[in-house]
Amino acid sequence: MTSVAGEAWFRDPALRRIMDVLNAEGGEARVVGGAVRNALMGMPVGDIDIATTLRPEEVVERAKTAGIKAVPTGIDHGTVTLVLDGQGFEVTTLRRDVETDGRRAQVAYGTDWTVDAERRDLTINALYADATGEVIDLVGGLADIEARNVRFIGDAAARIAEDYLRVLRFFRFFAYYGDGRPDADGLRASARAKDKLGTLSAERIWSETKKLLAAPDPSRALLWMRQTGVLTEILPETEKWGIDAVHGLVATEQAMRWEPDPVLRLAAIVPDDPERMEAMAKRLRMSNAEAARLQAWSTTPVLPDEVTDVGFDRLLYRYGREGVRMRLRLALASSRASGRGDPMAMRKTARLSALSARCDAYERPSFPLSGSDVLAAGVPAGKRVGEVLAALETLWLERNFTLGRAELTARLEQMVKDTG
């Protein structure tokens, strides 16, 4: 018997209390999905989802009677979030699909656990743990977990037709949980359905893609996405760009202890063209922060091979730390990947590592003058004010930020006098 009864998360008092409430008086509830899957694979458990034979209104009533807060987060689809001890647990009534169109499904509530399991996407996501912790497998998920095989439940094409986002979920779960070659039926069905991805909202596509790019190492999944045509479908910008850089970037992230960065990994496989990056960010409806990072990277020049500390500081000042950091990290990853055993490349890697530390510690100096200083010196309001200020700032950069306010003011007064 496979069990999760010994897991700390399963013994949590809040979960035990909710399971007791839902399993009383003819009700039945089981933990389902990611918590069970991750526990069996020795991975951290995050959100804990619960499936139940009780209808949503019964879940709410039982929670109210037990003094547990119930939030109708998705009650139209059978989901209620129960909040206890500061933790939220999504509780969803067993369902069967009545009608699907590839984007959303109409469902009917039920009490059949097998029907509920078979409407889910992947076998490793359809495992249940009952109130005692015993794992219940109705679709062959345990064997797939053992083999690290990511496989659709039943007919892959039929599962994908229920929600075309499952194409991306297939590759995302392969990135996190798969080993070897992806399931052949899943690959074929994903390749055939790739043109249907355009029917999905941009928000759903980017959300799923970002999760995939955040995997410990998404490079194998990206390779298979490229080979099936799925990657070009959702990210046409990658079509003429290699994806090999991601593997080297992941290795460098691990060596340098950088947090996995989906936007940086995306930058590794798309062109550094500001217009195309702006269009891509708009198409995928990225957040303002994500779009700004891509713009900062694509508008920052490639780092010179022999950049000095002073030259590097000027780049940081001119283009900002974020764009320079992204450029630097991609260059460092490339250098590490290609430079094993090559003394010249190893020196370059060492230099880039030092610049990386310098970038992380950088604090942008403040230019001592402002437009009001130029106006006070007698320059008439208008375009000329900006030109004078820019000229003084360039001088300040060329002198390595060493000129103080008094020296710059003297220069300003001389400029006004010379042009007077």
C-alpha cells in the first residue's frame, strides 16, 4: 500500500480538521493532485487541493457549522476555498464534463471517483489520498511516477481537445517531472493540436509558458517543443534562434546560485530587437515589469570584450543595472558553456564573474546638477536647457563621476559666458 500518512503536511492540524468535517455524515473527501504527486516524488508540497462528493453548498454549510471560513472562489465550477489557521484549501466537488470547446468546459457534479479522475489531464495529477493517507490510483499514475513518465489519461488527443492549454501543460510537467523521452502519444497529439493554441487567451499562454521557463531545467522540454512546432507557435520570435543557450544558462544559475529567472531564460532564446520585444510583450500581455526588463535588455549594448571597470560603470549609469545585468549573465553563461579547458575563455569567464559581482553591488550615482541650475545660470527655457545639461553630464561621465557640484557649476557658467 502506498501512503502519505507520514508526511508532515498531511498531519497538519488544519488539514486534518477540514478532512474530518468533510468526511463526516456520509461525505467523502480526498486530497488530490499536486500535493500527492510531489510527496511521492520527494518534492516540496505547496498548495493542497481536496476533492469531495459533497456539493459546493454542502461544503459551505459544513464549514460554517464548524467555524471554518468559506470563500466561494470558484463556486460556479464547484470550488470553495476553506480557510483555517491562515491556510487556504481549495475544495472541489467531483465533476464530469458535459461539453467542452477546447477553452472551457461545462461540468456536472457527481460522486464517481473514477469519472472525476478520468476527466483530469495527466495520470500523475490524478492521484488521491484518502483520510487515512492511503494513495488511490484509478488511472495508472503510480507507475508513471515511478518511471517519471508524463502521460495523458486515456486518449491524448481527446484530453487535449477538452482544453488546448494542456499542450503547454504537457511540456511544462515534463520539464518538472519527466525523464528520458516524452510520451510518444502526447508528443503526436500536441504537434497536431499546436495550431489550436491561437484560440487561447494570451494571459493563459504566457502564464503557462512562464511556469515552464521557471522549471529547474526547461531545456529538454523546450527542445521537444521546438521539434513539434509548439514553441514556434507560441513564440515565433524563437524560430531562427537556438535554444541551446538555456542549458548553459541553467548550469551557470546553479553554479552562481542565481534564482531561476523565466524572463532571462526567455531572453536567451529570442532576438535582442527592441521593437520585436515590445511587440512580443504586448502580444503575450506580459506585466509592465516583465516588458520593461525585456526592453532594458534589448536596448543595452553588448558588453565589450575588454571593458574596464570605469567603462562598465558608465554602461551601468547610461543603461541601468537591469539591462546590463541581463546582458552580463547571458554572456557569462555563454562563456562558461564554451570555455571549458580554454585558458582565454576561462579568463573571460573570471572577468565576467567579477563584473557580475560589481553589477550586483552597483549604486547609481546622482548627477549633481538639474535643469533648474541651468535656468538659474541664465540659459533660456527650452530645448537648449536639456542640451547643456546633457553636455555637462557627458563631461561628468568622462571624468569618471569625480566632478563635484562646484566644478560643474563653474563649467556651466563658462559655457553660458562662451555662448553669450
